[in-house]
Amino acid sequence: MAKPAHAAVTSAATAEIGAAFIFKKALISALVALVLFSLMIGVRTEAGPEGGLIYWTRFGDLAGMVGGVFVGSIVVELLRMWWGPVDTAKMMPAGARKTLGLAGRIVGPALLIFTVLVPVIFYNQRYILDLGILVLTYVMLGWGLNIVVGLAGLLDLGYVAFYAVGAYSYALLATNFGLSFWICLPLAGILAAFWGVLLGFPVLRLRGDYLAIVTLAFGEIIRLVIINWQDLTGGPNGISGIPRPTVFGIPLTPGPNGLAAQLGIPFSPTHRLVFLFYLILILALITNWATIRLRRLPIGRAWEALREDEVACRALGINTTTTKLTAFATGAMFGGFAGAFFATRQGFISPESFTFQESALVLAIVVLGGMGSQLGVALAAVALIGGFELFRGLDQFRMLVFGMAMVLLMIWRPRGLIGHRAPTVYLQHKQAISSDLVKEGHG
């Protein structure tokens, strides 16, 4: 049966408008790329032999980059138009969804078992152990930020500030007062939570982009204070000689008082790495357990209500002030714990370790993994941090590769690898009520 004439005309007009929109968007992207890359790629400068400035142009490379952005923008828009976000729930049959759900319940415990066995399997490979410690640190940071961003829906671009507060709290307490790691660890978390509350008060009335700008400024303020307060923090030189953690007061040293001598086994430098690996694993698991438990408590449900609709949250009588402050404080506390571990692991900290790039990386882990999903955040941390090491040979191009991967993921999986926005508590069975109750507003 032939289509009506007006339907064909409408379809043609829609296609023409769509093509014009795609071309316009690609042209704007190319112009933005031209402005950004003109000085970075189009012109190259070097210091001359007599101190003068020598420069030359690279318009061919600039044209290639701009053309690539133009074509890439068209391709991305066409892919978005043709496929769009993939709804796997509708594409898969019921049996496949059930199998996938069962596999999802198995993945978490399987990853945990493998993580516990990593020091046993790779005992003689220091690089793998160091990488595992780094990945688990970012997993813990991601789970901490997931409370603020994923559960409460508060966009925080300055999370690295709490990471820095925890690290410097432990470093200062340990070096100046001789306190052990186990005493400083809770103190670092408490101090970070205190700063989280201080951040929460100025942003109580802010949301969206304005909230992000204020949290970004807070992170930079903390970093600048660390740099300029040289009498306390050491300024750009940082703090060195930070004590290492002990096992119930027994140091992991080769001397007669070390743990190896106490146990009657040969000393190995790997012992300290294995201890640090299991230490950060326990801290990360505590973070995960606390987050899951908090989600089932009234405060966790209040976070989810705040994330979905703040106006409706207030209409229900929920105190949004307390809800926001507890979200900031709880997330900051776990960031402080991770910072204290980072300080004792490195033995040296400086402001260069707490830049905005760290906040952006942790936020990318949360977004890519799926806001609100604990397993998704863990998988994203493994993929991002492990991927950085895997593509280390690409130098500056690895950021381009990850940027492209993030764009593609946001097209097909806009909610992350394992998006989870379902409420923690909901009615599983619908119940019929009488018309009288409906008139009274109960239905």
C-alpha cells in the first residue's frame, strides 16, 4: 500500500531538517576545534639559540584535526540517530534476562574471590601488586563519591579536597605527634567529614551547574591553602618521612623486631605490599558494606528521594539540609580514609597529588560505572586505571583513546556500565483499594 502524499512530504521534510541539524552541529564542533587547536597544533614555538623565539606553522595538521572533528561529529550523530541508547531489557528475551541477572549476581563474589587471591597468585610480581593497590584505592574513592553523586544526586567536582585532608591529617599527626596509623585513620576520616559539612553549608541552596562550580572552587581552595601554608604543610615541597603502618605495633622491617623475625620466616619486601593490598581491600569492603547498609536506612532513602526530585522531597517533609550535609560528610569521610592510606603507602605527599585531574578521574569512574551502582563503579575503576597502565606506551594518545571510549559509552550506555536508579524500597505487589479511599486521596 502506497504512503499518502502528505506523509511522504512530512518524512522528506523531517529528513532534511535532521540533515541540516547534523551539519550545523558538526560545523559548530569544527569551529570550536579550530579555535582550541589553533595555538596548540597550528603554531609550534621553540627557544632559539640566541634566546629568541622561533615559531613555525603546521596548518596541515590543524586542518586534519578540524576535519576529523567535523567528520567524527557527523558519524556520532548518525549513530545516535540510527541506534541511540541500547535498551537491553527490551532486546533480550525473558530467559536471557534471567540468565544475565544470575550472572550479575555471580560476578561480584567472583571478583571478590579473585581479588583476595591476587597477592597469592602474583606474589613475586611487584608491579601487579602495586597496580592492584592503586586500583583498589580508586575503587574506594569511587564508592565514597558514589554516595554524594550516585545516591544523593549532588554533583561534586572537588572530591579530591577530602582526599587531601585525609592524607595531610595523617601525615601531620604522625610526624608531629608520633601517633600510629590506626589512631590517625579514624581521625583523618572525622576531619574530612568535618570539612564535608563545612562545604555542605554554603551549597545548601545550590544545585546543578552552580553546585559543581562551588565544589570545584572548594577543591582548588584546599590545594592552594596546602601550597601556601608552608609552615604547616611544607608547601610545594610536601611532607616526607611519613611512618608506615604496623601490624598490631609490629613493624614490617627486616630487623629483629620486625614481623618476619617474630614469625620466624625470611624477610621479603613483598610482605609490606601484601599487607597494604589487604589493608586497602578491607577499607574498600568496609566502604561498600557501609554504603549498602546506609541505602536501606531512612537516610539512604532520603538521599534517593533528593536525587530524584528535591521539591517533592521537601513536600514529603524530608529535611533536605540534613540530607545534603550527611551525604557530603559520609562521602568525605571515606575520602579521608583513602587519603590516610595513600599517605602511609607513599611515605611522601605533596600538593601535586591532589589536583583537579584526580577529582575528574574519580567522577569519571562513578559516571562510567553507573551512578548508584557499586559493582559498576568497581568495574569502571578497574577499566580506567588498568587501561591507563595498559596504554601507557601510547603516551599522549591514550587520553584521546579514553575520550573516544567515553563518548561511545555515553551514546550507547548513557547510564553507565551498570546503571542502577531503582529505589531501594518499593512496593512489589500492587493492591486494589476502594473508590472511597481514592476520593480521600489515598490512591
